[in-house]
Amino acid sequence: MNKSRVEAFTDGVVAIAITIMVLALKVPAGPHWTEVLEMAPVLCAYLLSFVYVGIYWVNHHHVLQLARQVNGRILWTNLHLLFWLSLVPLVTAWAGNYPLTPAPMALYGVVLLMCAIAFRMLVRALVANEGPDSPLAQALGHSRKKELSIALYLAAIALSLWYAPAGAAIYLAVAILWLIPQRRKETPQ
């Protein structure tokens, strides 16, 4: 099957998720900077989630650029990823409205963890379809970022239930980890 529909559909879902997140932002209650500062938790949650959705969009683009075609398994694993990405606006709003509290911060981490697992499943399905010697498999190589990210999400979820700011710090650290380019040529991470 041609991969263009998968790319287009994913682009649309990502655009809608970002749009929902920005539409959830409210105009400051007044014309002063203090009203903007009162919105800081909501704005920080939006910024972090925007970065995360952007990271997935960029990496999705990279892996599909190297794929020649898709199959039914890839379609379903892509939908699995999109399901979890579609929940990002919900957990972003909850975490932003109840900043640094255990339940919203932990659920935020659960959604991030599931996005990471779903993306790994998608990459594995693509590599299985393309073959172990394919340009995609060669470009991916072996990176410890994926395993480290999942371990950090699990730690952050647990820590969030005890001390939510620690979980938030780890979510930020994982985003920064993925923003740092790898030394290889521009390839999927």
C-alpha cells in the first residue's frame, strides 16, 4: 500500500491535537502581566505538550520517509500511536489546570509512556515490513534513547504519585533528550 495516506492522516491528527491544545488556552483575565503569570502552569503544560507532539511528528516523518510502503499492521500500529497522541490535549489541560498535583501529573506520564510504546511498535512494524537490511533499519541503528525514555517515564509516573514536581522535571528532561540531535545523519530517533 502507498504510504501517503498514512502520512496525510497522521499530519491531520497532529494538527488537530495541537489546535485543541491551543484552543483550550484562555485569554488572560485582564490587561496586566500578572494575569499572564497566573496562567503560567497552563502555558508551561501547553509548551511541553507542543514539544512532545512536535517530536513525534518529526520522527514519524523521518521513519516514513525511509519506508517504501505500508501494510495493514502498520496502519493499525499507526492508529494506536494516534490514539495516544489524541489524548495529549486532555492530559495537558488537566495537568495545566491542576499544576504539580499527583493524579494529573501521573496520568500525563501514562499518556507519554503509551505514546513512546506505540511509536516503538510502529517503528518495529515498519522495519519488519521493510526488512532488517533496509535503509530504514540501517538509519535507525541502535539508540538507547528509546529504552531510557521508557524507563524515565515509568520512574516519573511513580514519582508523580509521591512528589509531582519530580515527575514534571523528568518529563521535561525526556523532551530535552529528544530535542538533542543525534550525531548520525538526520535520521529517525
